[in-house]
Amino acid sequence: MEAFLVENLTAWFTSLDGSEKLNFRGFGLNALFTLSRTPLHLHFLHAAVRFWNPVTHVFSFGGQEVCPTFEDFQVLMESECHEERICGLTAHDARSLICNGELDILGLIHRFSDAGDRSNHYWQGFRQHALCLCLLSHFLLSPGFGGFSIRLIEVAQGLKEGKGCIAMTLAETLIGLDSIYRRETTRFAGSPLLLQVWLMDKLQVVDSCPAYSARGYFFRQRLVDAPDEKWWLDWMCNLSADRIVWRCPRLNLPAMSYSMSRLIGIHLIGLTHCVFYFPFRFLRQFSHDQICPLEGIEYPAAFPVRGVQLARYATAWRTRELLAPAPTFSCILFDECLDWLNEEAQVGPSLASEASTSSGRGRRDT
């Protein structure tokens, strides 16, 4: 079924003419026309999940902590939208897209992939929304298990209104990593596509690029290749800290999110749950010297989204503290940070996954 969906979506993409692609640009998803042709290396992704910590929401490679960021996903999607909120479908129109309470993605493809009457602007607008829903459901907000949420209709409508879905994509991806690590599912939720592109960049599996472009992604040379998950697992176990790319040339943003005042984490709102995001764990990715967290920090667990609180969560995200990259940033860690990271590595993600809300690791004096 997955291969069949991709084949039909690819055929839909190639049938679009120049004006249709230009008109679709308002959804902010055009980068997927190119990125969607990138094959998923599931052996690579499943090996990487072994190094995920579902409590602190970081990967730990070579004793170093890294995590996909909002800014990373924003650049990969070539998105210029900075406001994230929770496409023109009416309630009556939407009912035709729902089967047993879920979106009928295959039905959408069959019904709307044909261009129809190009002079019928109502039909063409409806068709654009259908394509947007298919892209969201398969490449950005894919469910880890179960069917496709009808909330995707709200997200698509928001995209047409100039709002964004990058923060929600990041939230769904982090939640999906948690679920796979805990063996609740074998399917990646959110965007395994963006996760793979980011991971391969960060671990130098592909050569670096001075200025990222989705259109130029295929011209980048693969530096590392592997036949199976075991090979990737052994390779990741032996990664050294200098293998990780801290300064990504493609990230040239005026400010990077890094913390919230009086809070250790930021709420990221997914389709059904809020997940916490802890930028202080990977300050090096924001071009700042890494610091050790305070003793006794509690890491809140993900929890179901409540509609009445969505506005508050959205405000908290929009008002998160921003910090410009530090000119004195150094890739070299201080001794106390190395000690802290070594202690964290000894605890291991297997123990961390059993801690539902807290971790007792902290700063160590030297």
C-alpha cells in the first residue's frame, strides 16, 4: 500500500504544469515535490532510534547530544513562515473526504489527481487542497499507527491562510521517535523524510552543502552506505564526537530558539498530544557553548492536547526566547560538560525510558 500511494502521488506531481506548481506555492510545500523522491533508508532510521532518549528528547552519538530543531526542518522545507498556528474546505466539502472518521487518502488521489476542467477555479482550488492533504499525510504528519486524522483538514486550511506546520511536524516526529523506541509501533510518525535528511547531514553521511536547496539535494554525494541495520548500528556505536556537524552551513538564520523563561522546556503541539522540547540540552546546535543542566531537573512527559489550552500553548511557542548565534562559540566542550555527558551515557536511554517524568543527572563540579 505504501509503495502504491507513493507511485500514485509521484504520478500526480509529474502531471502538474508550471502554473499549477506556482499556484500551489501558497501552501509552502513545494520542496516536497523534490524531497519526496528521496528514498527512505529505514535500516538507517531504525538504527538511529537505538540512540534516542524518549525522556530528554535527544539523540546521543559519540557521547554528544543532538536533536532536530524547528529551524532545521524550516530550512529543509525552504519555509519562510515564522508564525506557527493550528485548508478553503467547508464542513460539507470535508465530509466527502472522510471514511469511517478518517481521511481517505487513496480516495483523494483517485478523485482529484485528474486535472479536470482547468477553467473551473472552484474545482482547481479544491484539487490543490486535496494534494496538500496527501502531502501532509504521507510526508509531514504521517501517523505512527491507525488512520489519518481529520485534523489534517484544519492544518491544510491554515497553510492556505499563510500559517505554518513546521512546529507540528517536529512535534509529531519527536512523539513518533518515542513510540518506536518504546516498541509501541514500528512505523515512524511525523516526517521520517525530514528526520533522515537532517540525520544524514548531521552525521556526515552525505557531503555538506554551503547553501541548502531541496532541488540540489540529489547532487550531494553519499559518503557512507550500508546494507542493513546491524551495519548502521555498529557504525553509530563507533561514532566519534568530531563526526557530528555542529555548524551547518545551510543554517543561516538571524535567531535560534533556545529556551523559555522560568521553564526548562517548550510545548510543541502535535495533532493529538503536546510534547516537550528541551533546547538547553543541545545548545551547541544553536552556536552556543554547551552548559550543564542544574541538579534535579524534571522532564515532563507528553500529554493529550486540550482544545481550550491550544491558544495558550501557541502563545508560549510564539514568545519563546530567541538568541542570536554567539560569536565566541567553540566546538570543544568544557571538562565539566564532558563529565556530565559521560555520566548521562552510563545511565543510558534504556533507564531513561523507564523514568516517566524525571531524571536526576545534573551538573558536576570539577
